[in-house]
Amino acid sequence: MKRVTLAELHDLPATVDLLTAARALGLGRTKAYELAKKDEFPCRVIRVGVAYLIPTADLLKLLGVDPPTSSAG
């Protein structure tokens, strides 16, 4: 599975799917779902129906990357 670059992470929406977060963390699909189902994923997971969503800011914080700042003015 191809890893996600920091530039790609900064361009992500407010939440990402579980597999995108898993790729950023170097986790495989099976392990990611296993951890999410046990509520042991390394960062916060929001479950919507059968989908697992990860807040992008939480993922960036876990990776030690500053979240992008909004330049709205």
C-alpha cells in the first residue's frame, strides 16, 4: 500500500477514511480495521454507519505535523 505524503495530508478534508489514515501511519488494511473495531486505533475514530472516519487534525497531530492554517481573511 502506497504511503501518504505530508503534502497530500495537508490537502485532505476535515475527515479522512480509515484506509487513508492507515496508509499515513504505515498500517495495513486488516490491522487498521481490527484496531478500529476494538476502539484501539492510534487516534480518534468516528463511526458513521459502517464507515470509519478519522479527523484529519487528529491524524496530523499524531504524526507530529502542524495542521494547515486557514488563510481566510
